[in-house]
Amino acid sequence: MCKVDLIIDLFQKPLPIDVKYRGNVTLSDLKGLRKFNDKFKSKVSIAVTKNQLGVHDDIVFIPLWMYLLMG
């Protein structure tokens, strides 16, 4: 089972978003997001965090305040 919090249809491709509102999010915290990427061949995904900003492999870590500004 692939658990993610939100899936956006972006140009007919799924963009999975998982919210992990804590100070430090590791890749092991994002198992569902990584499984989703493998199963549905997503090129990129988003992890909404408390304050992390960065990119690791195909996961973009974005702080919540920045994510809210994107809307």
C-alpha cells in the first residue's frame, strides 16, 4: 500500500505530496511516498515539512510556510 496525503494531476502526471510536519524528516519517514513514486513512475514528489528545504533524489523538501505561498 502506498500512503500519501495528496495527489495533484500535473500535466496528466501524478504529483504526490506527503505532509510530515516535524523538525527533521528522513527518507525512512517517507516510505509511502517512495513506494508511490516507484509504482506510478513519478519523476518528482513533495514532502511538506516544518522547516526543511532541499532536494534528495526525486523528493523535494519544502517548509509549510513556503508551500502555502505557492497556492
